Amino acid sequence: MDVKELKQLFPVLNQEVNGHPLVYLDSAATSQKPIPVLEKLDEYYRGYNSNVHRGVHTLGTRATDEYEGSREKVRKFINARSTKEVIFTRGTTTSINMIAYGYARHRLKEGDEIVITPMEHHSNIIPWQQAAKATGAELKYIPLQQDGTITLEDAKKMITENTKIVAITHVSNVLGTINPIKEISDIAHRKGAVVVVDGAQSTPHMKIDVRDLGCDFFTFSGHKMCGPTGVGVLYGKEKVLEEMEPVEFGGEMIDFVEMYDSTWKELPWKFEGGTPIIAGAIGLGTAIDFLEDIGLDEISRHEKELTRYAMDQLKTIDGIQIYGPEERGGLVTFNLDEIHAHDVSTALDSEGIAIRAGHHCAQPLMRWLNVSSTARASFYLYNSEEDIDKLVVALRKTKEFFGDVF
Amino acid sequence: MSFDNLETLYRQVIMDHYKNPRNRGTLEGDDSLTIDMNNPTCGDSIHLQMKIEDGKVADAKFEGEGCSISMSSASMMTQAIKGKTVEEALEMSKMFSDMVQGKEIDADEIELGDIVALQGVSKFPARIKCATLAWKAMEKGVQEDQKEE
């Protein structure tokens, strides 16, 4: 994998920001888009923009073929059994909310439990808080270890016969923790619970095999994996999807509509009410082609090396505090001395380096870490050791700058 | 290499207010206005208390959590509005908001004092909300107070 060559395929990366070549270290928030994806969107809009699944004209057929072709690409990409199990949504947040509304709320009752972890993104906390409030179910947390991991012993303790839903992130967007989904699925299934996985931070970076993971639902976003914004995926085993109710009613998702009652289309279309995210889904298909051409294993290997390098280099800075375990996904969250993360981020931005600062949509986790905000550098296939070196130099300067004024 | 342009933002007086915040703490008694406000996108928060007597800001104190810009701005704001009438405080808030957005302001109209140091924020649009948090809290408190009367 030639990173320099690869970087040329991402137009956004080849620009100067504040007088410096851009160093983009915020891919966990959203990734940049390669030329093939941009061209595919352009081709769709210029060449065959049409609504799908309606009408019988030529453009409509082409759009439908491309849209459904993308669904097959997603199926293969995550190794789902059938395209019936692949639903296009607006993103991970929408996918999780659809499960919470369409599946969980119909099943939960008082005395039932929903089990999550404190390292969840807000999008995998709030839908469950709301579902718990609406049904009288109890929301429980598997506790975190000092290093920001969970243990299977604790999972076994928290997941009981009363647990109906276990919702967990595959990779933490703050700590980088990689959770043992396969083992959690086993534990949950033994108690009869259904497992929902937030795959927003894992799917872009590693080979996903939903059958191997064993989870019942798996969710992810296109924009974090070189695809367009506004498209994501809800994967569910056919059985749970058959049991799930649509949350959006309208065109496209119906079979027959009578005056006072209607029936739904079969899977997966019963969950895709209204004109679907046609361009987004088609663009996501191309993003998948792009990632698979390079190879997910190759991307994982590259990021693993880069993350190791970043951890080692960052640790040489006096006064840096790094959060999370040693073994982690491609991101490093930290604080530098007493300097607020926003101030660090502004200083780095003035050197053309883009990182994320704030609570990362994980306020409960921030409280657990006992900080109000943190800085996060996250990596993707187009980042290099040179980017990390620039980050380290800029952080040393930041320390000096604020050390002087303090 | 230097952080030249950063110095337009992080002026000495700002860092001084950040390091040694004025009016940090809580007001005694239960006759003060209390406003909690946060910036949900970044997590900065302020707990502002004000005592309004005869249409004037008799006292103001704050507690909070945030970056150097939001906290120094809160410190400067409490200092600036003390002794001012409510109308003057609101007028200052408007001027401040215009200033950090890079709009022309008539500095002779009201003495802004240390606050002028935050002018550099206008060059850093991502930080405008940090600078205005305390002022927004003050406005909210005053408006609620006026509604009650």
C-alpha cells in the first residue's frame, strides 16, 4: 500500500490550510472521499438520476440496478446471508433508532433489562434511555476497567435472564477499545437476549463478518468509510427483521394500501419508506469497491502500525495523558498538560492539522475519565508516519506556547 | 516556525483572566438570578449568578468548565457588567457579539476594557461560540428576570 499514491486520490487532502499542507487526523468523525466515489456520484446525477423501483423507463431501471447492486456489495462486504438483511438508512444513528423503535419497544416490558457500556456514543445510549423510559425496562451498564476495556466476567454478571437487548460498540470512538463482540454475542444469546452492535468505528477499518460476530443487528455509516454522507446500513438477521416493525410509513415500503389498512413489502424494502438514499447507496457501493481493492486486511495492518507509531511518539511528549488501552483501533485520545482540548485544537489547526476536540458525543465516558473534554487524533488509510511526526512537533510547540503564556 | 497568528487570539490579558479568573465563585443568599448554560457541541458550561438591584447589576459571579476563551470571557464579562444598568449590559453584549464576529463596532460608545482583547476571536470562527457563552447566559438571565417583572 503506497500511502503517497493513495493520498493523491483524495482531492480534499491535497490543499493547504492556514498556510500549511493539510494533515487530516479526524477520520473517526468523517473520512475523506476518493475520486472514484466522487465520480460515481457525478455519473449518477449526470447520467441516470431517476427514482428506483417505480416506473419502467430505462433510466429508472439503471438506477434501480445500481442501487440494488450496492446492496449486494454491502451484503458481500459484511458477509450477510442475504440482501434481505441489508437495509439502507441515513447512518448509524438512524439504524440504532430504528431498532430501538421498531424492535425493542414492541418487546420490552417492566422488569426487562437493556445492557450497554459506558463507552457508548450518545447514539447508542439515548435511544435505549428513551426505550427504557417508555417501557419501564431497566438500563444497565457493564462497568469499565481502569484501561477502558470491559471483561467477559462482568458481561456475564450484567447480562441476565431478564436482559432482552445488549447494545455495544465494536470499537470505541474515544478510547479505541475493541470489544469482544463474538464472545458478548455468545453470552447474550445464552440468556436469550438480542445483540445490537454499533459498527461505525470498526467497519471502515477492519474486515467485518456479521455471521462470525454472531450479533443480531449490526449498524454502520457510509461517510466514515470513504462513502458519501447521509447513507448508512442496518444489518439484521432475517428472523429479527421479520419481527421488527417499520418506523417510517409511506411510499416505496408498501404492498397493498386499502382505505383503512395496508400491508408491507417484503424485506428489506419494508424498512425503506419514501424515496431512498439512491446516490448515497450507489456511492457507498463504490466506496466498498475502493476499500476492497486495497484490501481491508491491508488497511487494518497499515493503521495498526500507524497507531503503534503514534502511541510511541506521543508518549515522548512530557505532560501528555493518553486515554484507553494499548491494544486499540486507529485513534489516540489525549490531553496535554492543563491546556484545554479546544485550545490544543486551535493551535494545531493553525499548523494545518485537523483533530477533534470536545466530548466526542460520549459525555458519560468523559465523566468516567473525569475530564470535560479531550483531543483526538484518528487515522485512516491515507495517513502516514509523516502526519504523526507533524502532529508531535506541533504538540510540542503548543505546549511551549501555552507554557509561556500561562 | 512560530504560532504568530495564535498570538492574535491568545493575548496576554486573556491568559491572565483564564489563569486568574475574576468573580469566580458563588453568590451568597437566594436573591440572585442563576443561569446554567452549556455549549452542547463542545461541552463548555457556565453557571452564572447575578444580583440585579434597581435595574443595575450589583454583583455577578460564575463557575464553569471550558477552554481559555470561554472561561476568560466569563471572567471579563462579570467584571465588565458589574455596576452597569441592565440596558447597558445588554448593549455591551450586542457589541461584544458584533466584535467577535468581525463586525465594525463603535468602541467609544461603551468602554469595553479588557474585553477588547477578545477581538482576535473573529479570526477564528470556530471559537466564536466559546467567547459568547457567558454573554448569552447573561442575556438569558436578564430576559427571564424582565419577563418575571
